[in-house]
Amino acid sequence: MRKERSYIKKETIRSTAKAVLICITAALVIIFPSQAAASTVKSIDVCISTIIPSMFAFMVISTYIQTSGLYRIIFRPMMPLMRHIIKADDRTLSVFLLSMTGGYPIGAKLLAEEAARNNDSPAVRYSAENASMFCYCISPTFAMIMLGNGIFGSTAAGAVIYVSDVLACLTVGAAVSRMHRKAGAEISNERKGGLCDAVDSASRSLFTVCTVIVAFNIALTCFECVLSLNGITLPPLICGSFEISNLLDIRTPSVMLIPAVSAISSMGGICVLLQCTAIIKGAFSVKKFLLGRIPCAVLSALYSFIIMQFADISVSASTITAEYSFEFSANKIIVLVLIAMCIIIFYRSDKIFKKV
């Protein structure tokens, strides 16, 4: 009875806090309508010109690889080594490898789908919760081009950031998989998925990601307006911990900033964390996922500091700005992706891909 009352009390406090934050944000949107509108347009532009073209294709491919069982062929040469490092089944290791190359939301998306397909299996949900602690990483292109060149004017600096994040995930994965042996639980309901299912799944996940980006940036812009009225300007590192692209506002790069940027990139920023929790949306608990960000961030900073002792990295002021990320993809790719999505939405039919 006490536990039930305690749970009800916690839920009441949590719901009240959410309601208060929503009311405050709504009031700020009314107070700063032009800034909120500009933030909305800017966020939608980011989604159309950057997020969708850069992520849609890989989301489709990674989902198809996982659900069709192609991972057994593609990752077969790497599995013997991976099994020694991370004590998990091949499906979990496949999710890990795809998340190391695809970027932040890929791991959360694939794990949530595994748990959803096996909602009658506590072992699979438990496995997904543990795997979410280390199946989360920045993409190599974003690390080297946007952070490396964009902040430090050096691709090598971006490579250090990416390698540090991967090593941090490997370390946490090795520790978690040994502490929780059930992480290697067998999949009880392995359903083969077609390309149409993969496209549909990617479209839904991208819609979630984009809506979270728009909502978060509106709220962040409003709170920044409040701070500016009081003469408070947050440094780029702090802003980057909220939205990682804000790191591009760093104007005086230094080699000593690389560990800090590595830690922030390992966390992904609050906006990315919200995207992943929205994608997971009840498939399993997000507590371990959020908890895993702390050791990964610390280890990433530590690994980057160690690598820097053996690497000669020179940095320079970059001409890339935050606005550059909005034009990161080619317009032709955008058009093709949008056409494909329109066809799927209006003419969805499993008959198109039934032979795939």
C-alpha cells in the first residue's frame, strides 16, 4: 500500500512539473511570437535540408538489414571479435554496429522495434534496456565534417572525437554485457521484414525525430530570449549540450576543447536524447538509456585526451557556421527522398515489395 501511494505521489509530482513547463513555454511563445515563428521555420528547414536526406536512406537500410536477417551475412567477419568484447547475441551486436555508423537514433529505433516485436518476452525487453546504454553514437560524417572541420578546422580532430565515442561505447558495452548476462537473451519472435516495412518504419521514426526537433528548438529559443533580456548569454559549450549543432558557434577553437566536445557528442545533447526517448516510447524503460550517457561521456573525454597525447593535431578557426548544416545535403537528394515518401504515403502497397 505504501509503495502504491509513493508511486502515485511521484506520478503526481511528475505530471504537475510537466504541466507547469508546458504552460510556461506556451506563455513564452505568446510573449515572443516572432522569435518562435522564426525558430519553427528554421527547424523545419533543418529537417528538410539535412535530417531527412542524411538519415532516411540509412534508416531504411539498417531496418531492412536487421529485420531481414542480412546482418548474419554482412557482419559475419566481425562477429567473432565482437562476441569477445561484448557478451551479447548476434542481433544485439548487429544493432551496435549499425548504431556506430548510422548516428544517434539508429540504435534506439532498432532496439525499440526488437522489443515491440517481442512484447510478450521480458528477456528481450531486458536485453534492449541494457543494449540501449551502449548502442548510441555520433555518426562518423557528422563527427569529422561538422564537428571536426566546423569547430576545429581539422578532420583529424573529428576523427579523434568519433573514435573516442566508439571506444566509450565498446567499454560500456563490455562492462554492461558482463554484469547483466541476460543481455544475450534469444529473440522469441524473429519476424522477417520486407523493404516496404522498413520504409514505413523509417518514415514514422523520422516524423518523430523532426517533430521533436521543431518543438525543442521553439522552447529553447523562447528561454534564450528570456535570458537575453536579463543580459545572460550562454557559452557555446553549454548551448551545445542542449542542441549539438550549437557547438559550431565556437569561434576560438583550441586542442584542449576536444575532450569537452567529445563528451558532449557522446551525450548527443538534450534534443537528441528527447528524440531517442520519443522513438523508444514505451517499448522499454529509458532509465538505463539515460544513465548510460554519463559513463559514455566521461570515457569519451578520457579516451580523446589519451589519443591526443600520441597524435599531433593542429586546429584553426573554421569558416563553417551553424547555418552551414542546413545546406549539408544536395537538393536533388531532397527531391528524390520527398517524392519517394509521397509515393509511400499515398500509394502504400505491400505488393510493390512483396518479392524483395
